Amino acid sequence: MARHIPGPLYFEQIGASGRPMFFIHSTPDDHRLWMFQTAHFSAWYRTVAVDLAGYGRSPASQQGVSVADQAAACWEVLDRIPSQEVIIQGNSLGAFVALHMAQQRPMRTCALILSGCGYLKTREMMVRWKKRYQEDGIALREVPVIEAVPKSAGLMFAARRNADADSYFWRVGQWMMPFFTTIPAFPGLGPLAGHAWVPADDGCSTVFTFSWHSTRPLTREELAVMNSGTAVHAGLIPGTFMPMCNRSNEYAGPDAPPAQQPWMRIKRFQDQDICITESIGADFDRTEENLGSSDAVIGRVRATLASAARGLREGREPPGRNPAEYRMRPVSVQLPRNTPSWAEEIAAAVDTRPETFRASV
């Protein structure tokens, strides 16, 4: 039995034959994250979705549990299923577990499908986090706390995670009337970014991505990277506003090499996001949604928009009419756990004055 995990992991399987395709969820989800994928791929594979220790219906993990322990427990699940090679798919935390699974049993790993893992070992931040995971184990990753604070022009929202024994890590962004969002800042002193979701008709929007720096113009190098496509900027067909990676080429670009499955060709986060958003369709039945705790901001945004629409119908001006109310920027900070109010503590940092700009962590 895997170390620090007192019992077998819970899993659900669809299909009784074929090569196993193993699905590992992200934090704070469980096996239900993959309900649509497991059903779809069961036509060709034996799909298995697991609850990691401490999630869903699996036993709680013990102090000191590590990603390697979770990987070993996942192999124990697969040992109960007659097979040789396995396709392993993981998202975020699940992607890290999948990497450890492949390292533990490379001969049984047929393929890895990873999303949202983002491991860059040469970056100081990643080295620091790697050391902490080795020392503290997976218990470091608790379900994030999502909070939203009403503002005159919309909402300021934050996701909280453990940083160390005395502090929390906060990623703060904004949604501002009627369709602007900012993206919680990446580490360092680099440019900030956001989106404007401008309605084109009753079913579609044109999405503009914008970047800026609070203390200086963007450099030529930064602009060149943005124009070529990044995690937040889509590369465009020259002379148009059409993303180079779009529905016509399966969001992989015209020169992407063929692959066994279409999504294996998508390389950038922004192209992935466009694919997910557009593939839902122009009209979607919101009663079919399965929103979780991390979607709390979505509910607050919808409630704010609905309230503004009702007020406009009754003759009241909608919020966000004063340009000064939009003077907010995203930030990522580390604050002491005993901080009474994160919103008050970062008030100066999110105020868009050059002298208050600070590096994100």
C-alpha cells in the first residue's frame, strides 16, 4: 500500500475492455471533473477516473504524503485492472501525479496527456515550490478559498492558497462592468494583462486581449512575444483579428503536425482557452452546468449583471459610469495569515498609480 495513504483510492470505470485511459483530477476537484471525457472515450478505451487521497470518496491522506505517494496509489488502482500499457491523463495537480507515475513505471506508460502543469525548473519560483512539495507533501495543496469583494464598477476577486506556516498566497484580479477582466499577475515586474469580452451579437463576442505596464512602455521584445502568441495573447492571422489557431485548423495552427488525437496538437494556453470557450457553442443551457467552489466569482458576476439589467429597466443608471472606478490592476501577493482584510492590505497595490506598482510573487 502507498505510503501515507490508509486505504485504496476510489475510482470509477467505464468500459470493460480495451487499453486503459487513466484520468487524474486537479485541485479542488475529484473524478467527476472528467465525466464527459470518460464517457466519450469509453467508445475506444477502458476509461478510469480516480479520486486522489484526500479528495472525493478516497481516504484522507496522512501527514507527510507526497506526490510520489499519490502516484504509487494510482498504480495500485491500475494493478487491479488487467492491462499492460496505460494512457495517463492529468490536469494541474493531476499532471504532476501523472509525471511521477511515468517515472515510477515507464514500461507501463504508453502515453502522457498533461494540461496545466507549467513546470519550469530553471525559474527560481518553481525551484522554491519544488523544495516545499518535497518537504511538506501534497498536504500543502488545500482547496483554494475564493473570495469576491464588491466594487463600484464590478468585483475584485482573490484565490487564496497556503504559502507557508505563517502566510497565505493571494492571486487578485478584477471583473469590471460590463465585460472587462484582469488576469492575476504572473511573478515578477513584467506586464499585466486582461480581456474585454465585447458582444458582437446575441450569441457571440469579440474578445480583445490587452497588456500594459504601470511604470513604462512595453518593450519591443515584449510586443514581439505578444504578437507571436503567448499564454494570454492569441497569435493572429496577419491583417485580421482572427486567431491563427482557430476552429478551421482544430485550434492548432495551419502548420501543426498531425497527431493521434486533435487536442494533442494545441500548444498554448490561450489557444486552449479559445477552443474550450468556442466549442461550448453560442447558446448553452446554463441549467446543465456543474459549477464548483472555484466558480463562485462567475455566480457573483451574473448576479451583478442581472441586477444592473433590472435596474436599467426600472430607470436606474447601471454601475461603472465613473472612469475613476476602473483604476484597478491585478496583483499576486503573500500576506501574513493574521491579516484582517486582504482587500484592505492590497488596496494601494491595486490602485493604478505608477508609484504603487509592486512585483508579484
